[in-house]
Amino acid sequence: MTAQVRVQPSGHEFFVEGNDTLLEAALRAGLSLGYGCSIGNCGQCKAKLLSGQVQKTRHYDYVLSEAEKNAGVVLMCCNTAVNDLVIEAREAHGTADMPLQNITAKVKSVSPMAEDMRLLHLQTPRSNRLRFLAGQSVSLTLADGSAASCPVASCPCDDRNLEFHIQRRPGEAFSEGIFHGLSSADTVRVEGPRGEFVLNEESNRSPIFLACGSGFAPIKSLIEHAIALDTAETLKLYWIASAKTGHYLNNLCRSWTDALDNFRYIPVTADGALSQEAVMQDALALVLQDHPDLGEYDVYVAGPEPLANATERLLLEYRLPRLQLFINRLPAS
């Protein structure tokens, strides 16, 4: 059975299938509803049922007051929809609505994606998940105290399983710890989220994503969130990478192209002999060839600071409106 849920006052809608909870279905649909523990202990996912019927799917310890029960208040993490619903619930409208969190997460795996790139998979406790917006970053601290700010490479729709793309930087304690000293028995301290590099969900313009090297990590999070929202007319990704690092998740990008009618992927290999400005000029020539009028798009750029700065200068010269340009400057390799 599938039920449709409309959220007030935003008017956002999502579908609940089977016994999925309201919260699970909303997150999968890309909505940023307010919640906390996700297991019925904190009450932060309370919503008011305006019409329709829900059914409890799991036990919860949070005690609703009699006034709340009479008003139709339910916990979204512990109830599913019996039929179509209208609910009143809190939603995050921007980065200011995301609380700063401190979580100790377990290492699920560290796996190679390229010679100098590792996929770090962390899993948070069931009762203490990370609320974040796609594109944001967190601080990761290893047991030896080494730390780094890393963009989350996964979608907020799976808030327990956090992915990070860690590039090796010889001599840097944090990346060396990821490459040589981390095992599945270890824990990593996660603090965040931070950053303003998030999707402009109020825009009716289609997005263009420009990923430079490991800048693909936050771009991946944005794309997966945009796919979950399913509101953009087109999604286009240009991934500029050196021959050494390469497009380390090339197959994933191609799978999006195969699965989605509105997605296009253009990998670009940068010539290491060219300057940062020349690399981006060549890449942006392809973008302009496809999109002569950039004013019809929102452009999201993520990559090492020199490349991101060069891209920003060129896009503004090409008369992209400043309010339609979003930049995430990562540390240079």
C-alpha cells in the first residue's frame, strides 16, 4: 500500500510505502523534517495529524501529554500512514536550522577508490544520527587527535551511514591515519554540520554541477539529494579530474545516466601541463557550448581552492548572476 502525505505549512508532499515510518519516507523523499533520536525517545519528530489515519509500527518511550494526544500529535519515527494524510510538522529551511552535533561513529569500512583516494564509511548510533543538509561538511577527529574538515559525500536520506572521500596528502597525520591506521574496530568523532554549500530548493532553475577532483564528494551529496527531490527538469554533471586521480566513481555517474532520463554526465580529463585558469577555461568551454545562456541555471562548483577560484572568476566573466553561483572551496592537494 502507498499513501500520500502532505506537509503543512510548506505544502511539500511525499509517499509512504508499506510499513515505512513517516520519518523514513520523508527523508528518502529529500525532505528535511525535524527529528532527533529516530527511535521514539526524544519527541523532536512530533507532527500534528490534520487528516487521515496513522498506525504505530514500533514501541516508543516518549510520553505525549493528553493535550497533545487530543490534538492529534504523533511521533513520525514510530508511525506509518494507513491512508492519505495531511500533517503539520517542522522543516529545516536552511543551514541555520541544522543544530551542531557531536557524535561518536563507528568505522564500517575504508576502501580504495583510486591510488590516492579512499572511501571512509562511518555509521552513527541508531539513537544519535547526523542531521545535515546535502553539501555540508563536518569535522572528523581520529583517536590520535588528528582532525580534518570533510564534506559529507552521502545523501541526508541515509543519516546513519556517512561517506567521505579522503584524498591522501603525504605527511598529513589525518589522511595518513585513514590510509594506514584505521580499522573497523575504531571510532571517529563527528562534529557538525557546517557550511552554506547547499541546494537552493526555492529555485525553479535546473542545476549544473561542476566537480573538480575530490570536489565530487559534496557534489555527489547534492546530486543524490536532487534525485530524491525529483523536482529539477534536468541535472547535469561536469567532473574535471586529473589523469592521476581520475573519475574515481565513474561507474556510479554512468549508472545515474542509465537510470534517469533527465541526468547527463560529462567527464573531463584535465591536462596537468595547463594552468588552473586554462584547465577551467577548457572545461567551461564545454559547459557554454551546451548552455549558451547560463542565466537560466544555478551552478554549483566544488573543488580545490585554486580551481574553484578560477572557475568563479570565469563564470562571473561569462555573466552568470552571482546569486546563481554556489562555491565550495576545498583545501588544495
